[in-house]
Amino acid sequence: MERQQLVEKAREIMAEEFEVDKESITEDAPLMETLDLDSLDIVDMVVIVEEHFGFKLAKEDFALLRTFSDFYDLLMTKAEK
């Protein structure tokens, strides 16, 4: 999957699952604040990624993520394995 395809798919899914405006999900937007995530939401996000993308993320993978760009980079890295 190309990065742009992955970004669009992830934006759609995150906007729907976390009930935020898709337009607020930009590459440089802060991930945690934009989606209003707490530690329980991170667990939900792990499950959502597995369901929609077919690979697992660990809760710890989110520790260093600051922006959606970081999140997309993580997804691309996992998708390429």
C-alpha cells in the first residue's frame, strides 16, 4: 500500500471511530489531542488498527508518537514487514 493510500484510509477510520472532523486530521496535527485520547483509547486504537490493517501494534508503540505523520510512519513500517 502506498503511503497516501494508507493516510487516507487511516484518516477515514480515525475520524469515524473517534468522532472527529476528518479535516482536523492533518499530518502535523497532534495525535493525542486531536483524537482526545486517553490510555484506554490507545487500547481501542490498537484493536482498530489490527481490524482494519491486519497487523498488530503494541500499546508501547504509541509512546513516541506526537503527530499523525508519526502515526502514519509507524503504520507504513508495520505494513512493510
